[in-house]
Amino acid sequence: MASERGEWLALKKFLLFAGFIAAILVCVRVIGLGGVWSFVGGLGTVAASLAFALGSNRLFKREPLRPAMRRYMLRFGVSMSAYVFLLIGAIMLHGQGLTAGPLGYVIALAPALAILGSIAAMGFYLAEEKDEFAREILIQSLLWGIAVTLGAASVWGFLETFGKAPHAPAWAAVPIFAMAMGLSQPLIARRYR
């Protein structure tokens, strides 16, 4: 009986992960259609990511989301939706040559404001979370994200300085940080089991 339950849980975990990957691939394909479909696909990636996070919470932790986490997910989801919308809009406007002059600064900075919103959402979560263990996991994962980002930026920067690597845009630091932070969280939490 316990073996069947373990196999069923493993299947559910696999299906959750496979569904997430499939949803992201479909969204990337939809983004490739261009035009308004870019917005639909971009927002779909945000929705798929939030659904994966909620599904993972139910599947792995089996506990209800705490109020601070609910607020964080709402704030983060709104920020990332705004980011996708503003980024795709800025790219489209730039492609049409509409970013000349002072308006170009506003268009270029608009997606960055949404990123700042997601950083603020994380700060609010850290301040509002009452569970010390959850805060500790977040703090340690933030430190891992910072370490990986600074390490990658330093290594790449030196390679770039000496002509051994192509230029990397500065905004690439945010996705590197987010991936390192996100991947470190389950590893850190596993240490305490």
C-alpha cells in the first residue's frame, strides 16, 4: 500500500514537472507568432510558473499557503505580468523605430520598473513572513543567488575584458540571480529534513 502511494506521488511529481515544461514550450511557441500573441505567450509563461509553484507547494509540502506567501505570489505575479507586458511592448516599439528621443528612455526603463516591483515583493515577503524557518530558507537562497550572480558576473566580465567571451547585457544578472535563488531553495530546505 505504501509502495503504491509512493509510486503515485512520484508519478504526480513527474506529471507536474512535465506539464510545466510542456506549458512553457507552448508559450514560447505562441510568443514566436509575434504581434498580440507575444503578449499572450508571455503572460502564459507567468501563469504556468505560478501554477507550477502552487502545484509544487501542494505536492511537496502538503500545507496551506501562509498569508505572507499568498501576498508575495500575488505581488510577484502582478510584477512579472507587468514585466512581460512592458518588455514585449518595448521590444515591439523599438522594432518599429519608436524609441528615439526622450520617449526612448521611458520605453527602455519601463520593464526595469516591473523588475524593481518583483524585488520589492520579495522584500515585503521577507518582512511579513512570521515563520522563522521560511525566512531562513529565503535568506539563505538569496545569499546563494547573490553568490552565483556575482561569481558569474566576475568570471564573465574578465573573459569579456580579455576578448574571450562576447558581451553580456547587464540585465542578464536578474535571470541568473532568480535561477540560482530558485534552484537553491529546495536544496537548502532538504538539508533540514
